[in-house]
Amino acid sequence: MALLEDATIFLQDFGVPVTSGVVSGLGILDMPGEVVMNDMVISTDYTLRCESSKFGALAYGAPVEVDGVLYSVREVKRVDDGTFCEVSLS
């Protein structure tokens, strides 16, 4: 018996608004900095965790607005059972 789950329940507490074209939903934006030399942050890696059913087919270079800030898609990877995906942004 397959379990039916509502992915929006997982995103409602910490999710921020995400829009790409006419598709909108919630996602969790991670912005870890990478310390490379002398305790200085050299780069930030933006990763968005969101629903695969809404954002899993985004193509490289597609514009995505996350919490009012515009990003471009670098890569989309499905996570675990495919309910969620991680979108690398720049």
C-alpha cells in the first residue's frame, strides 16, 4: 500500500515563496558559505529544497524567484524517494 503524503506540510514552517514562470510554491533556501582561506568566505552555494512535482523539471538557466530574489538554475537533483528535489542556484 502506497502512502500518500502532502509535501507542503514539510515546507509550511520554514518555506519561503518560490516562483518560476506560472508555477509557485514553497521551498527551503540554504546559503552555506565556503571558507577557503584565512577565515574568509569566498563563495556561497545556494541550494533550494522544494517539491519535485512543481520544480523538478527546471532546466539549466531557468529563472527562479526565491523570497523576492531572482536566481538562475544550475542543476536539479531528486532527493530520496523523489518527492523533493534540490535545485542548485546561482
